Amino acid sequence: MDVIVVGGGIVGMSAAFHLTRKGVSTALVDAAHTGQATAAGLGVVFPWPLPWDPAPVWDFKAQAARHYPRLMADLAEDGQVTGYEVVGGMSVEREGRDAGFELLHTLSQRPEFTTMGRVRRLAPGEPHEHFPLLPRPYGGVLVPGMARINGTLARTALFNAAEERGLRYFKGQAHLLWNGHRVTGVRVGSEDLEAPTVIVAAGAWSASLLATTGVHLPVHPVRGQMTHFALPGHDTRTWPVVRFAERDYFVAAFGPDRVVTGGTQEPQAGFDRRVTASGMLHNLSTALQALPDLAQATVVETRVGFRPGTHDGRQLLGTLERLPGVVVATGLGSQGLTFGPFQGLVAARLAMGQDPQVDLTPFRPDRPPAPDHITPEHTTGPE
């Protein structure tokens, strides 16, 4: 075996797909933890960089924006159901406010933003026509290239496509095999799997995997409780993604009649899988403030996921000098469904000894802690 991928979320599955696509002998080990972030994410896809992103982060996001539709098209051609739909997105605000038009329009004119589509203003009342739960006074901005994704379907599509190309799958808790100098594989149950390279893409559980070698990985669980609503009698399949600009709050719709609202961000909850009263109160009150007409919807479920947070808000992506044989790919926080597929590709390149084609300096897994005044970039977001 050439590469072992530990972690069956969107990052790990993407890495396994890209490896097997290149003919690399690959095994995937997945503990199938309850609370995996991929299955609980909101599913908003906005992969484009923003003006305040440092140059390497800008480049990473720009490449991710180009990669996403190509990957989904390849999987669809392969006969896979990806759960990816370009339905457009709206940034909305009350009448008379910009809702981010000038920024989004300016960005859309750049060549690396062609997948964003033609950004245009929406007059007060127009957002309501696209998303009938929105109060009529809202105006906004339409970004045609925004998409939504069902994380579970996308993960399954990547797994099926990789399995067809020879991926070996092992369900269970992985333990790194460490000879004192380098990682040589993993142990699953009583079986030792050997490989010269292991990709650690176990999300919020990645730190415990490396701890046995004495390496501290600065990643921790951030609990998110996401509430799903049903709207009997409404067909929500064509509804776009919505961002409330004044509060940076996201809502997504899925067929046939499902609406999912932005959830909680709880970095102190650890791996507590409970749906809490305070979490439900937050989700319901915030949702009804934004969308009063949601009051008559049916509360279907609240999903709990553990997003992998980091000490400075940036992902962990790259090799570790102290731990030869390991590639780390985790820490995307609430943006896993947006950037996870591309992060998996970069991890696969590293595992194959190839040029990652992006500057990984800002994402080094062994980078020093950030100064206290730096604000984490991924502590909130659309996923």
C-alpha cells in the first residue's frame, strides 16, 4: 500500500479519490464518529477569496473555486450523485443598503472569479420572489455561481468513485504505527496496515491520533447544532442560498421542502453530542428573527457536528518535520464543505511527493500560536 488516509469526511474522501484516480494504492480508515462535521454542515458553497485574504490564502481559495465545479462534473460523469447544485446565492439587507454589491461586483470582474457569474443588484422585493420566506422589504445582490451541497451525498460520491478505482476501506479507530523515527502505517483493531505515507484527515479527532507520537496538533472540536425545518406545500428545490449581510447569517434550502438555518458555534463544548436547550433556543430565535414566516414550519431535526477548529482560525495542511511519513489535512472549521475537496487534492499531491501547487506557509501544522490580537478567520462561516 502506498498511502493510508485516516478520516472519512469530505477532506479524507477527496484525498482518497484523487489518489486512486492517479493509480495510487490507497486505503481509507474511518472510525465513523457520530458528529462528523461533513454530515452536519449547512452546505453553502462560497469558495472565492476576499480582498483582505493574504496572498497565499487568496491563491488557495481561487484554486479551490476553479476546482470545485470541475470535481463535481467529473463525479457526475462517473455516474455519481453528488448533492451539488448551483442554485445561486443572495446577500440581502433592508432597503437602501448595499448588501455587499460593490465588493462582489468588483471581484466578479477579475479573471479568477469567472465561476461567480454576473453579479447583479436585486431591488427591494426581488429577493422575496427567489426565496418566498424573505420579508418583502429586503433588497440585495445575486451571485449566480453560488451553490449548495449535501455533505453526505458528496462524501458518498467520492467514496464510491474511489472504491471503483481500487480503494480499500477499513472501519475502525486508527492508531499510528511509529518506530521512533517515522510513521510506518496504522493499526486498526488487531491489523497493522503499512504504508510510507499517512494522511491525517480525521477532523476534530486528528489531535488524539498524533498525540501518541508526542506531537501536539492545535486542533479542537467546535460543536455546531444545525436545525432543519420542513415547509409542507412548498417546493424549495430551486431556492437560492441566502446570506443576511447585517448579521453574517446563512440559510440554505434543499428539496423537496427543507430549509436549514445557520447554527451554533460552541468551542467549549468538547465532544458532547447532545442537542441542548440553549442551542435550540439560539437556532429558533435567530431563525425567526431573520425569517418570521418560518414560524409555521415543522422542526424536523437538529444535527450536531464537531467542526475542527484551530488556534488561529486557519486550516492545518502540510507535512510535519518532527513526524516524517505524515501529511496533515484538517482544521477548516465551518468551511469544510467549501474548501475540503480542494484541501483533499492538495494532501494527495503531498502524499505522492508532488508540488502542492500552492504556498502552504500560512497553513503549516507546526506553525507557532498566533498573537492574541489576531482574529480567527474560520470561527464563523456558511457551512
